[in-house]
Amino acid sequence: MKRALTIALLATLLGILLFGLTDLFPPAEVRPWAEMARAYGAGNGVASIVLGSRLYDTLLEVLVFALAMVGVRYTLKPLGKWREPVVPERGVVREMADVLLPVIIVFAVYLAASGHLGPGGGFPAGAIAGSGLLLLAMAKGIERLSRELHEGTLEPLEYGTIAVLLVLGCLSIPLNHRGSGLLVVFNLLIGIEVTIGAWVVLHYFASHRGEI
Amino acid sequence: MAAQIGTVLGIGLVFLGFGALLLRRSLIWKLLGLNVASGGAIVFLVALSHRPGAVPPLSGYPEGTPSADPLPQALVLTAIVIHFATLALSLAYAISLTERFHTQETGRIEAAAEEEMER
């Protein structure tokens, strides 16, 4: 009974989705975005939407991201730490990390700082820097990296970044302040936020995983 | 043509993901299904922004070239980040549930939770 109901529900969903493939709903005209992008000081249509006309959406999205990371932190903290190192150290990874890490970090900063002109932006930059941290964690061991990053200062830095981002965003719209500089600041702050979030996920999932 | 292929692929992935979400019993399988469904939604949105012969929505191309729709692409950016955050949070909850009830089957977790409520 339950299974049949499930399959009927899925078939209905598939039917509704396939309905969109018919020619009843032709794809909408692309509204001219070049004017708007120029007004916000961007050369990238997506950046002018994400950090311009839909700025509040992005700010609240970053807030949701930070809240989810707080949830991860406080759900996994009571589970206790693993004693033995999670990832064994390997010489090859350590040597390659020395070569690759500067390139990864410079690329992440470049993407965040030029995200309003070309492809890029704060979110991909944060993801790239986070995978750089993953590489470093595999080379050095999670606990050592956590000590070297000063875990305690990352939490205030994350909340401070969120606060600055929200205040800047909420002030920029009523004051009607626009321009490329603002977009660069937004992108860099979002990049820092996403990097710290990726580090929280990496660290807590690797070191606090219960007894089973 | 590419847009049609993308749309069909996205719909298929959403269908597959929801199937796993509804029919599988293990928590991790359910979250994997949700993950696949979210990927399908992303593919669907990207296919929606495609136009024949269009260039990416960046300035620097000659005037008058048709460009892809930037709005669905901005939505995809939001979807990816929120998806990452919510997946991490739900996996953390799955770990904590497994730690407490020593199983990942939803039926057994429900039974154990009800037993605990009665006590």
C-alpha cells in the first residue's frame, strides 16, 4: 500500500516535470542585463544579480550557511574526539602540498577579488580555499592543523564576518551606494565565511565521530 | 537540443533521488537520494538558462550576441551553497542518531525512540 502510494506520487511528479518539456511554455526572453550590471559596477551578469538586485537573498543565504555550521559544531561536539590520527601522514602528500598550496590560495583570492568582472565570486573561492585546507589537513594531520589555525579565534572571526557583511549589506541599499569596490568587499567576506564553514565541516566530521 | 538533454537528465536525476529518498530505509541512503535530487534540480536550472548559440553572461563579448539567462544561474549558486550546508547539518544529525540508537534504519530508530518515550 505504502509502496504503491509512493510510486504513484513519484509518477505524478515525473508527469508534472515532463509537462514542462512540451512547447506549451517556451523559454522566457532573456531580459537585458548589461545595463543593470554596469549600474552595479559589475561585468558579470550573475554577480550583478547575486550581489546587486538580489543582495538580501544572498545575505540571508550566508546567514543560513553560518547557522548550519553552528548546528554542525554543536551537534558533533558532545560525541568526543578520536585519539588516533584520522589520516596517516604521507610524505608524497606533504611534498605536493608544499607545491600546490600557494597556487590554490592565490587562485582563491584572485577568484574572490575578480568575481564581479569574470567567472568566480566568493562562494567558489571559499570552496577552493576549503579544499586547500583539506589538502593541508591530509599532509599535516587534522589536529596539528587545528592548533596552527588557532581554532578558538576562527569562531569569533566567522561571527564577525557575518556581522560586518549584514551591516554593510543592509546599509548599502538604503544609502544607495553602488560600485565595484563594494562588490569586491562582499566577495572577499563571503569567501572568508565559506572557507571557515568548509574548515568546520572538515574538522568536526573527521575528528568527532562517536564510538561506533 | 542541449537544453532538452539537460532538462531530461535533470528530471531523471530528481526522480531517481526522490525514489531513493522514499523507498530506502537507511538514513545515509535517504540523504544520498536527497543529494542526487538536488543535483538534478541544479542540472535542470542550468539547462533552463541555456539559449541556442548563446555566450556566458559576461561583458566583453561583441554587442548584440545572445547571452544565457543569468537569473537561473544565480539561483543555482544559492542552491549549491544551501545544499552543502543542509547536507552537512543532516549528516551531523545522522551521526548523532546512530551514536544514540546504534542503527541507521528509520523503522528501528522510530521504534527505539518510542520505547524511550514510554519509559
